[in-house]
Amino acid sequence: QGAPTRTFTDDGPAADRPGSQTITVPYHTVSVGYQYVPATDNYIRLLNGQKQIDPANNKQVYARNIVVMFQTVSNDYLDPSGIQRIQIGNMGSGKAIVFKEGKAITGTWKKTTTTDLTRFFDSAGNEIPLVRGEIFIQSVPPGTAVTYK
């Protein structure tokens, strides 16, 4: 049967890309941002408004697809180490926003078993094909004020 695979698509025509898109994903310790670059059809990544540079190669961090998953967060008090850990609700389904090629698609994420891929669906229930390339997934609790324009 092989490993499960995602649905991918080629880049759309440059004429269909918007001039810009900005995304802000707030966390307690940092604000993660993305700025769409239509010429390269990707998003540069920002931390607290500053361009994120990869220390391994000294280059700008970027992604072709950004997925924001709204997932429940709870405390795992059963961790045997005595360290309080958080548990992310990564099974079932929830709200998701997929950003690709300067556009936002609001839909849902779904994962039915621990070995399944998490998949992303639009409001009509169709799987959202991602653009070939880097995928950044941001997990946030439901109700997080993710903004984009």
C-alpha cells in the first residue's frame, strides 16, 4: 500500500497572484508572521516583525504553504517525569486556514488514526492541494486571533 501521500499542485499563473498578503500568528512568547512575495510565489517568515534568518545557511526562512491548525491544548498531568507537559489535540478534526499563492482558504483539518496524514479540506469538503515545496504548519488553540490581509 505504501506511505500515504498529499495532494499537490503546480504554481498557478503569476497573473492570478495578489500583490501581497500578510499573516500574523500570535503566540505567548513570539509573533510569527509571513509576508507573501508574488514574484517568487512564497512567503518569507518573520519573528516579532523581523526577517527570520536560518543560522545553518544564513538565508531567509521561507515557505510555499502556510497551514494554521486550530487544536485544543490541555495539560498532561500523567507524564511520569514529573514535568508538566502540554497535550495537543491532533486527532479528529478542527478549523484550519491554508495560505498558498497569496490566498487564504478557510476549512478544516482531519486526522482519523495516528498513522494517517493530517489532511486539509475546504468548506465544500474537497481536499486542498498544496503547492509543491515547503509547508509550515502553525498550531494554535481555538479562538487565537490569527490575522491576514
